Amino acid sequence: MISWTADQDALRNGLAPWLHVLNDEHVELDARAEFPRAKWEAVRRTGLLGLPIGERWGGLGQDLPTTMYVLEGLGEGCRDAGLNFSVTTHLVSTGIAVQRFGSPALRDRYLPDVASGAVIGAHAITEPDSGSDALAMRTRAVRDGDHFVLTGQKAFVSNGPVADVVVVYARTSEGGGPLGVTAFLVERDTPGLVVGPPTAKMGLRTSPFGELYLDGARVPATNVVGAVGGGFLVLDHVMKWEILCGFAVNAGEMRARVDRCREYARGRTQFGRPIGTFQAVAHRIVDMEIGVRTARALLYDAAARMAAGATVTTDIAVAKVVASEANLASALAAVQIFGGNGYTTEYGVEKELRNAVAGTIYSGTSETQRNRIAAMLGL
């Protein structure tokens, strides 16, 4: 059983005074697919965006499990899942990448604003033709004196339409394989970088994503994150953090959903009795409870092993599959439990189902994760 210290609880409980702001108009904002700027400002004031960033740069210097624990609290308390997704994307895509792999100058220049949320971060990995096959990217970066010239197109860039800085992954070698990819920190106003409009999507609508176009964008060589040719190492580390932090948020959302469904099932009467007394309804809620407990155990176990320096390729993949599919099953069960009310937008339950679908796709699809597990099993 996981136990938390008083200091860790205090960090998580520190979100409570802000939840009324973060939950304001979450259904309406989703319907408008509007990025909630006012809520982002509220998140900035909580200090949440600096959780894993060192104190030297204005962060809180917390470890991975603690960061996940606080983010789980965000998921449990905030019903704006798009906002939650933008928070984790910003935190890991730019903060974790630059802190772990950036040069001292790059850290000093960017991390204070990343930790405070004064700038919004994103990363550009996927391309229209490559999907989950990140190593098949076509975006190129060619050295030209003290700069690299980037040319190509990126798709599904979460936070892209509102980002101030983007970590762009591009190929710097003609040969294939992981040693041919490099990560670059690119500012939004870089000539040659064009940010496309938000793409309409099924769920997580308050977290905008879209395409980026690079047409001879000149990026200083000093903005390379890590080593030239070392972009896959950056990406691998960032994706581990993304999965663990993102699905810790989902675990919090699942916990809140179980509680809400339990209360609804106790109060909703059909055929003269609360619907929670019907075995079909009760078992749905039990399965939701099993799902969230299993997901949490796998996520925190993987985080503990990763923090201890263990190889966690299989652990992360298993946790991602279980957490994403349990979240989707939980959201579908909630719609069924709420019945006709769950199908309406008024209760916000259908929104949670639309949001949950994405989890089986982003950060490596369930199929990709199963292939990875099979490979690690020698299959």
C-alpha cells in the first residue's frame, strides 16, 4: 500500500482552494472548444507547473512519485480534463526535457518561465504520415553555421496553438534509427515556423492541438536539447514521464467518477428502489473501483522502479494499457449508470467518455504498447 508524507499531502491539498475556479464552466468551455486562459492563470498561482522543476529555477524540486500524487489530486478535483491534459503536456514536454537534457544556459534561460507558467510548452513529435512510428519522421534539420534549419510538418501537437515554446524532434542524419533524431527548443516567433489553427476533435476540447509547419526555420544550435543525434533519448525519457503523469491524472478522474456514480446510484430511484441495489448497476461500479485501484498500483509501482533506476519499459507499457483502457471502460460505465442523463451534456458524463477515448491513442496506442510488451517478452 502506498503511503504519503504530510508534506506530500499538503502539496496535494493545496489545490483545493482553486478547484472552484478550475471547474467553472467546464461543460460550456468544452462545447466551445476554448482554451481556458483564466484557469491557466489560476494553475500558475498554485505552483503546480513547477512541481518537478528545481528550486534554482523557481520550481518545487519534487520527485516523480510526488509529482504524480499531486497531479492525481488535480484529476480528482478538476473536471476540466482538457486543462489537466494541457498542464501535464506543458510540464513534461518542455520542463522535464530541458531540465534533464538542456545545457546550463538553456535551463537558466527557459526553466524559470516554464516553472511559473509564464510561457506554455508543447512538443512536436508526430507527423501526418508516421503516427506512432516516431522514428519514421521526415522533418529535417540541417546544420548551417551556428544554426540548424528545420523543414517539415508536425501533426497532433497538443498545446501547439497556444504554445510559446515547442520542443521539435527532427531528423539530423540521413540514416534511419534512433541516433538520427535531435530535439530542438523552438520559440513561437521563430521565422519559418507557422502554427496552424486548432483542429476540431472528439474530446479534451479545452486542450487545443493542431499542426506545425517548418519552412526553413532557423534555430540556434544552442537550442539543441541534449546532444545532436540524441533526440530519441530525450523522447524516451519524456514519454515515460508523460505516461506516468498523464495517467496519474486519469486515475484521479476515475476516482472522482466512481464516487459520483456511487452517489448517483444511491439517490436515483427506479421501480421503487435505489438503482445501486440492482446487481447490474452495483457490479458496474465495482468494476470501476477495481479498475482505478489496479491502474494506480501499476502506475506508482512503475514510478517507484523508475525513480530507483530500474529498466521500466515493460512496466510503463503495461501501466499505460491498463490505465487507459480502465479509464475508457469506467467512463462508458458511468454513461450507462446515469442512463439518459448520462447521454446529455448537462451532467458532463458524456464528455468524460469522449475524453477517455484519447488515452488509448496518445503516448503510443494500446496496440503499440502491446507490441512493445511482446518484444520485451521475447516474442
